[in-house]
Amino acid sequence: MTVRVLSRRAIIGATAAVAAAGPARAWAGTLPQPTEVPILSVSGQITFTNDGAVARFDRPMLEALGSARIRTATPWQERPMEFEGVPLAALLRAVGATGRNIQALAPHDYSSELPISDVARYDPVLSLKLDGRYMEPGDKGPCFIIYPFDRFPELRRNAYYSRAVWMVSRIDVT
Ligand SMILES: Nc1nc2c(c(=O)[nH]1)N[C@H]1C(S)=C(S)[C@@H](COP(=O)(O)O)O[C@H]1N2
Ligand SMILES: [Mo]
């Protein structure tokens, strides 16, 4: 059985329960319209949208969902860095995601599949800032999914490094 068969009431109930405990409470259950240029779209098995079947987010909307930091070394940077942004869990709650996997898509046809079970286990972050500065598109930004590689040794392998999608522009919930 997949969560997809949950009734709409059950999905909204679950969303409200989780949102009550976190910063997403301000607009759990509805999505405002972006007022700035959207930087991320979420599609697929989601409950809350603001543009047809898609949920589009500008930076202030993402930041309103909450904030988390991951300080970690990565194989592609010379020193540990601090990533800061929205917990992926908060983003998935905000759209009422009901799937099992997310496909994170980036330019140049890069995409990577992340099981949603990673979210509870590792609390990955859709980071917007690196060492306190917003990441620019030419700097692997504006959105970069990061895992806490330093906290969990089992993450230090290619299967997880490839899920650290930089320049992610779309998340499709499947
Ligand atoms: N957008 C995007 N994200 C990506 C990749 C990519 O090619 N494009 N490569 C992945 C892989 S396989 C790794 S190991 C890390 C680091 O890739 P890099 O060494 O090319 O920076 O980013 C991951 N995220
Ligand atoms: Mo890689």
C-alpha cells in the first residue's frame, strides 16, 4: 500500500499535526503566490500547489518554511563548509507530498533519485547559503541539496554524493 491512497482529509490532518510543531505553520495547507522570481518548482505526488499542478517557490517562500544548517566536509570542497537552508522535510510537508521518492532535477539533464526515507533518517537540507552567503546559479546555487556527510559515515559514498544535487530547479515527487 502506498501513501497515495490516503484520503485528502488524512493528508491534511497529518500536515497540520506536523506543521503545528514547526515553522511551516504560517501557511500549512495553502500556498501563497511567489512575489519574486521562482527558483524551485515541485511537481508530482503533492497536495498543495499554486500554479496548476505545480508548487512554485521564490526564496522568501522557501525561507519561511524554516531553517537548518549542516556543517560538513564534502569530497568536492577543500574544507568543511556551512550549508544553510530549508529542511527537505519542511518543504515536503508544505506541498503535502505523498510519494515515496523524489527526483531532483538540475540543468544539463542531471537528475538524481532520493528515497523519501532519507528525509527522516538524515534530515537533508535544501541549502540556499554557503558559509553565510546566498549561492548564485554560477556557484552551484541557488538551491543545493546537502546531506550531513560528517555526521553519518555511511553517507560517505557515491550513492549519496550523487544525491547532493546542486543547482536543483525542480523536485518531482513520485
Ligand atoms: N546539478 C548537479 N548536481 C550534482 C552533480 C551534477 O553533475 N550536477 N554531480 C553529483 C555527484 S556524482 C557528485 S560526486 C557531487 C559533486 O560533483 P562535482 O565533483 O561535479 O562537483 O555532486 C552531485 N550533484
Ligand atoms: Mo560523484
